[in-house]
Amino acid sequence: MKDSVVPILKALAAAFLVMAVSGVPLWLKELATLLGVSVFFYQGLQFQEVYLDNERTYIKRKLRAIYVPFLAFSLFFLIAHNFFAWIGMVGPEPAAAEGASAYYSFAETSQRMWAIVFGMSGYDSALCQLYWLFRAMLVGVLAFFGARKVAGLLLPRLGRVQLVGVVALVAFVLLLWMQWLDIKVPIIPGGGYPELLVAFLIALGYLYRQSEQYLPNRMVLMAIAVVVLGGVTYVLQTWLAEPTPLVRFLVRLPAMCCGFVLLHQLAEAIAESGGKVAQVLEYIGHRWLYVIAFSFLAFKFSGLFVLLANGLPWSAISEVPVVGYGDGGSAWAILHWICGFGLPILVIWRWNCMDAKYNLTPENCLRYTLRGIILLGKWIAIAAVFIARNVVAGSKWFYKQVKNSVVDFFSGVKDIVNKDNIKDE
């Protein structure tokens, strides 16, 4: 497998995840979701058994790759929430009572900070709606790793692929049980279904990598995947408008697998072809978490065009997930998708360009910030001195003009009086 295949796969999956929340029609939202969850399979593609004997390194890598970015992004939006509420970008919680404040009090901010740090929850519900991916991926990765480790200890005679197969089977049975009886895991926010699903998909990704050489050729695989995806989308939109959670899971699972196969085969084809498209997608794939983290903030910029075009009040900018959801048709959805997916990458690209030129390490950023503050203070002082001098000079000129006007006035009056006295005589 080429090194660029997985980054391209992640870029394609991130594009569909953003599409699913950009206001597209329901059938396209369902299809984009089925394709977007392919982002979870790649952990199985990259899993190496060597980490089973080095748990500390594996856990540290996953914490650094998933938890640390989540913590930084979530705390940024938590700290900036009241500012965004002040300028009208976010409103009260969707489930809040009428007239509730959009601002976070100090107590609520503190509570959310604890939830973010220790539970990977409590993040901003308006601008961080896709952040469940971070928790689901981290918990799912660690659950798969732990289950694979335990399976190896309990069943030492089985091979590597068989052990992962056992893990996948156990996860599948637990998912069926959970969906059938609506079981929740109390210690995991949201009940634990996404996290268990991710562990199951990681196992499937690993099994796919091991069996890829026995699969049909690329065109056949992609054709089968397209047919299954189209059929499942049609069934869910037409025949199963309101399916039970268990039925929805059983119907969507083959489509998730086919979506992953389709995107993986497409990623391999793009990687083999090379060119600018492959380079751009690989660049995006290495930074796909930034797309997930800032897509909803980018939606606010595309929402400005919706406001201007439709004459909406500024308060409409706080609508979620996008401004004018369901009212603007496909054109606005395309605009939201372009901004949500492209704008974060453009910002990161520009930052990388500046980093290459100015070496923007944390120390240098702090140094540049202090220099900027000092330079700003210097210019403010110069401007204050300039203004003060001009105010003093202007005051002197104004005083002189008023004085001369008064003197001239009284001199004129005196001359008139003197002339009248001469005539009287």
C-alpha cells in the first residue's frame, strides 16, 4: 500500500463528512454519511501488531494524535464562545428555554472545561457538532487495541487474522444487543454506540487489508459498492422512513463497508495516477482534523453570503448547522460545503507558508506577539504625541483667531462710536 493512499482516503472521507452537515438534501446527507464513516476504517489499515508489546508507545501516539487536538480545539471554542455570542454568531442552546442567554457563565464554563478534559464532552454545541468523532475514534481505537490484546492472551493458538475476526464478531454481537434493547454504556457520554461501532469498523479495516489480494479487481469492487450504496440510500429514504435502531444498523452496515471499499479503491487509483490532485488530497489528508474542527466556523463565512442575498437579519447568522438550512436549495449547500471544507485548509496552507518563512514555533509566536505588542504600543505613543501636539497647536491657533476676532469687533465698535461723536459735534 502506498503511503499516500490513507491520507487521500481521509481527505475524501472528510469531504463527505462536511457535506453531510452542509444543508444538502436528505438522501445526499445519508449517502455522504455512509461514505464519511470510512474515516474510521483507516485505523485498521494502519494497525501493526508490533504495538501489542509496546502499549505505552501506542497509547501515547493516539493521545497525541487525537486527544491533544481535541483538547486544544475544544478549549479554544470554549474560551471564545462568549465573544462569538457577543457578535451574534452563536445563540442559545437548541434545547434551551425561550429567552435563555447565549453566554456561558463562569460556573458553566468551568463545568464544560472539566467535561472537555475528563469526558471529551461539553464542547460548544453550535460550532463543534462534529467533535463526537474525536471521542468515538479515541475510545474506539483503545477499545480495539485492548480487545485484541485480551483475545491474544485468551486464545494464544489463533493467528493474527483470526484474533481480529474474534474481536469483530464480539463487537458485532454487542452492537446488535445494544441496538435491540437500547442499552447505554453509563460511563461514556452518548451511550457508547459510536465508540463500539468504531472499534468494529477498525477490525473490519484490518481484515480488509489482510484479504485485499483475494478481492475482485478494482472496477468490479467499485461497481458493487456503488450499487449497494445507491440501494441502501433508496431503501432508507423510501421504504424505511423511520426504521428501528436495530434495522437501521443492519441496513447501513453493508453500505458503510461498501463506502469504505469505494473510497479506498478511489484513493488507490488517485495515488497511482499521481499529479496535482493526488498531492492536494494527500496534503488535506494529513490535516483532515482541522477540517472537522473548523468546518462549522467556516459555515459562518458562507452564511454571510446567504444573509446578503436574502436580506436576512444579522441574528440569522446563529442558525445551525448552516444559515438558511433547507431554504436555499442546492446552491447554498454547495457554497456551505466549499467553505466548510476548503476554508480551513486554505488557512492552514497560509499558516504553513508563513511558518516556512518565519519559523512559527510556539516560542517564536510568543516572541512575535510580544514584539507586536511593543510595536503597537510604540505607534500608539507616537500617535498620542502627534495628536497632543496638534491639539495644542490647534488650540493656540483657535485662541488666537478668537482673540483677534474679539479685538477686531471691539475696535470696529469703537471706530463707529467715534465717527458718530464727530458727526454730532
